Amino acid sequence: MNAVTDQLATHSFFAGMPIRLIERIAEFAAPAEFAAGAWILRAGQPANVFHAVMDGRAGVEISSPGREPLLVATVHPGEVIGWSWFVEPHRWHFDVLALDDVRTIAIDAALLRDACSTDDELGHHLAHRLTRVVASRLEATRHQLVDVYGPAR
């Protein structure tokens, strides 16, 4: 195994995934780093990478004209950044800002989609895990919106 494979194999998102699938993903993955305050993703841009967070924290934000950005989730080591790469039209839905220095394993989304289309087991494992991420992010967003916009009763 190479260093990227080893890192993915110890990452929570990939826990329980057969090692042959992790090795396949590692073929189109490389380490990436973002300084605190740097944008990792911007809403509306092409979703061309999938990040497994190894170190640091990232803030998932919603921006709206005339309003301050709303932090809806914080991504920690062992979590992932991005699910829009998996769902057409493959454009980011949120902004993601490095809150600390962030180190990730960046996975080429186009190559990963192609691999999923030819390997049903890989596609199943990723879809199952990404569904949990989407549900968690939607729940976090709902809580933030209720806290910010919901009237007290």
C-alpha cells in the first residue's frame, strides 16, 4: 500500500470498505493543504474534487445577498467535504472555508465517478456513505436555520 491508501484506510468515511476499493480510490487521490482563511470550495463552481479531511476544521457556509454568511456545519478530521461531485449537475451547493490549516486527501471527482460507473460495489459503498453525509448536513442546516430564522413561540 502507498501513503495515500494508508491514510484513506484509516479515515472514518472509508471504515469497513474493502481494501481493494480504497486502493482504487487512492489511484486518483493526492494530499492537499489549505491555509486557515482559504476557500476550499465555492458555491456554484464545478464540483471536481472530493476531500477526506485528515487535519484541521472547515466551515460549511450558506451565502445570501445582503446577509452575513451563515455557518451551517463544521467539518472535522475523519469527515469529508463535498457530496455535490456525486450528484448532477456537479456544482457545489455551499462555500467551504478553512477555519484552521486543513490537510486533506483530494480525490479527482470525474475519475471517481467513472470508477463508480464501472464498479457497482464501489458505487454502492460511496453512495451509502454519501447519503449519510447529505442527511447529516441537511439536518445541521435545518437546525441552523431554525436557530437563526425561527421565531420563538
